[in-house]
Amino acid sequence: MPQSIVKTRVILGLMAQSVVQTRVIPGLIFPALPELSVCLWLRVDVGYVGTLLSYATEDNDNKLVLYGHPAYRELPVDSVLDGYWHHLCVLWSSIQGRFWHYTDRRLTSAGSRFRKGYEVPGGGSVVLGAEQDSQGGGFDPTEGFVGRLAGFTVWDRVLSPGEVTGVATGRGVPRGVVLQLGDVDGVHGEVQG
């Protein structure tokens, strides 16, 4: 795996009607990623998921969007719209050109021929809870996540099914972590920690 590492910013934005609320991690080192796994706990407070993760670079405000718009792959979310806590993991491998989507430890969808040979470049802006229309900004409240997040973690590799289960059941955090919710060190807006 290439080791190109650059500085980036991470923002947590939990949208409430027309107010954008953000958390920022300045100076975070975020690598280029030919593979990744994103796992988190969420509780949705409305009838839609909204954007959980948005990664933008100077040349593209939608380099990586999880559950937001535009949706390049539809992932099943109906089961998490019940007001209860759920564990989600989305895994992707450029090497294999495949993705896997887990809800509460169960594989709920998978696909192939998806961005094979592509690499998510380093140096962009990571936003949790809002979709970026420009790098680090341009938030549209109608695309935001309204709810609660916990245990948000990004790995630089594809987790095995056993590791997904282990993360969901609290049996440790596998190697390869590049970002966790605990990395947040600055608060903007009215996000509660």
C-alpha cells in the first residue's frame, strides 16, 4: 500500500433543521486509501439516515460519501430507522473492486466491480454528519444526519467478518485505525460530546 500521508481536517456535523453543528480535528494525518472499513454505532432520530461521512478534496467535493448524495451504491437502511441503536460497517477494497455492508453484524449487501483500481487520496476534508459542497464547507441541512453517533472508526484495510463482529460486540479494535471519533479535539456549533 502506498504510504502517501498528508494533513487533513475532520469535521463532525450533526444537522438539526437549518443549523449546521460541527466538530473539527485540525492537522490530522489521513493517508491515501486503496481499501477502507468504516464502522459506527448510530441511532437515527428521523425517517432517513442522511450523510454519515463525507470526504472532499480541492478537486472533488464528493470523493467519498457514505449514505449521502449523490448515492453511487444504494445501501439498505430501512432496518436502522426505528429509533434504536444499530451497528453499521461499510467495507471497500479497490484491489478487489468490492464492497460489503453490515448491519448489526449481518452482511446486508455486497457488490463487485465497484471502483476497482481507485484510491481515495489523502489530504482532503473529512466531515461526519454533513455532505460537503466544497472542501470543508457548503453544508446543506437537508442532506445532514440527525441522530446520535458512537464508536466511529475508519481502518486502512478491509476488516474480516470476524473482526466486524468483534467490533460490534466490543471485543477490541483491530489494527489499522486511521481515524476514530475520539480524535475530535475541537468543537464548533452545538454538538454534544
